[in-house]
Amino acid sequence: MKVKIFDEGHERDLERDINSFLNEDIEVIDIQFRTAVSIYSNEQIYCFSAMILYKEK
């Protein structure tokens, strides 16, 4: 079993990266998704991340 971690500042970028990875020859065991937000000065900063547990075929 292997783990792949994705971390992006925008959800569309995370979707693109995950969809690209899922096109590889793998067997997905589990996908976990997290969103975090923080405030720096007057700006909201988002973090969209996912962890994929998989096996290579």
C-alpha cells in the first residue's frame, strides 16, 4: 500500500491533480479530504488537501 498527498490553495487545482493521478494504473483503497482556513492580515487563506491510499497494479 502507498500514500499520495495533495495540497492546493484552490479546490479546482486539487481536482485537476487528483483526476490526473487517478488516470494512472492504480487501485484506490481510500480517499480522505480536508479543508483548512486561516486569516492573515485581512486575507482568508484556504488549504484544500487530500490523501489517497492506493496499490499499484
